[in-house]
Amino acid sequence: MRKIHKLLLPIIIFMSATIQVKAQKENIIPNGGYEEWRDGGQPIGWRIASDFSPEQVHERRPESPGTYALKIWLNGGSIYLAQPTPVEGGKQYAFSFWYKTNIKNTEIAVTLLWYDDGRVKSREKILSVRTVKDEWKKAEGVVTIPKNVYSMGMGIKTLRVYQEGYMLFDDMSMVPKGNGPDISSVPKAPRNLSIKAYQSEMEISWNKVMDEEMRWEVMFDGKTETTTSGNSYMKTKLKPGSEHHVKVRAVKGNEFSPYAERKGVTKGMSKAENSEDRIPYLRTITPDGSCKGRFLKLYYNELANPDARISYKLNGITVNPKDDTLEFPEFGGFYKQFRLEIYIDEGEGREWEILYPQLGVEKIQE
């Protein structure tokens, strides 16, 4: 019996080691937990600029199997995998990592580099998240490897902050979908996000999808504007010549896609703000003084103050438009004229009375 025990013990140890090695190999990100470091202050498998002052810190996210995390200072730039890692073209991978920072609402963006014969073939931004302060958070998504791609690199970009800002990373993971958590319900980021800029508005649009359950969350300058089932949104009451940051992501149930992002600038006025020749006017009324349909969008040109006080009278009666829309009364026939009076007060003595004495409204036939 002693001989049998002596033989079985090495076999059991060998089998255990084999299982552990196999489990480790499921994650294609080398040293994703940042447990192993080399002399010189760099985690093995990673390339981090000295400006980040990378540190191995004795802190970990909740329930982490490891002991350490990577700490960098937010001086702007990216950290990279040191070498391309093998992948299977056409296959899906579940990607995730944990992060923590002392700065709220700063961005982390992950970009994958697709290699072909040792050269970068293309790049794809797969994930973008905004941080909360002093709390471990998990970012995750699904990545589909392009066909004819057999290795990839990775860059993780953080923004520069002008204060003592740092970031912790832990448990960076990328595993084939069959081996990872089932997050197939995670929607993809909206495609072809575009902005059409006017003087006082921005029309934001993106591609439609054939999924009636999909919703879209629109953020404007860091604030959530709306969640809509359509594929466009009009942001109003903007200052001419102003720059804005737009983000849109898909929402399905409790799952969120990465954000698609764009920046845009509203058109400038043709006259200076204090020019006596400047007169605000509705760009939705044609030069000949007409409009199509009973619902007139109240979108202005040459309006310097988006918060100006504006009132309306229709055929001598005060009306209160809703949602930037003036509704004309129903009428018989295909065409009718109305008297529209507009009173604008921008403040600082800038006031106008604008009269459309015979505004022609053409009924739209359905």
C-alpha cells in the first residue's frame, strides 16, 4: 500500500498542475492580474511609459484571486501590451477588466490593434467608460476578431488630469466566448454617429437596427439628454459657434454598449452679437414666408442668447408652444395664411418684434 500511495501522489499533483495551467491559458491577456513584475518597475507582458510612474500596489478588487493591482498616475497617454498576442480570426471573445480611481468622470478607452504579418493592419476602439470616484467598477464587452487576423495588440488610454489623479487596474481578461461568461446580450455601439450643426441646434443621428427592443441613450456635454427608440435626436438652445461633445450608446434591458462619440461646433452668426444689423429669424420659415405642415419647429438663426425670452401671438392670440413646436389650428383646404407675431428679449437692451403678417401654411397630405 505504501508503494501505491507513493505512485499516486505525483500523479495527482501532475493532474492538478495541468488543470491550473489550462485554466490560466484561457485568458489570452498575459499577466492580466499584474501579479508578476520585472526589475525596472514594469509588469511582465506590458509596456508602460515612465510618465505614468507604474506601481505594483497591495490592493485588489473585491473577490479577486490575486494580491496586487497596477497603479498609474493620470498624466495622459496609453499603456500597451508589450507584444501581440495570438487570437482566432472570426471568433468572439469576452473582454473585461476592473478599475478604480480618485477622479470622477474621467475616461478610459480601450483600442485593439489587428496585426497581419507582424504589422498593424487596422485599429478598433472596443470600449469607452466614464469613472466614478473611489469605487471598484467592472468594464466588459464582446469582441469579434476580424477574419484573417491571427494576433492583436492592445492600448488602454487615460486622460490627463491636472490634479493628483491615479488609476488602478486589475484582472484584465479576454477569453473565447465559449469559455467566458455569457454576455451575448451586450449590444454593439451605434454605427455612423453623425452631427449636423446649425447655429442654435445640433441634429444627432446614427444607423437604425432591426431590433424593436433596442433603445439609445444620448449624452450631451457629459449629461444624459434622453433615451429614445429612434435613431436621431435634436439638441436645441445652443449658442452659435460653440463646441460640444456627443456620446450615444445602445441599451437593451440591463445591458449597455460602449459609447460612440463625436465632437461638433455650431455654426457662427453672420452678424456680430452687438451689431445693430443683426435680426433673429426662424430658419424653418422659407424666404417667401411659408412653411409646410401645421407644426412649425421654432429653430432660429442670428439668435445670440439661447436663453432669450420669446413669446408668440397667432392671429392676435397669445400661444404657448410645446417642445420647440408651434401648432397651427386645423383648417379646411390645402393652404391657409396666419398672422404670426414674435417678441424676443435677449437682455442687455437687445429686443425685437418680428411680424409675419401673411405666413402661408401648406397642409401636408398623408
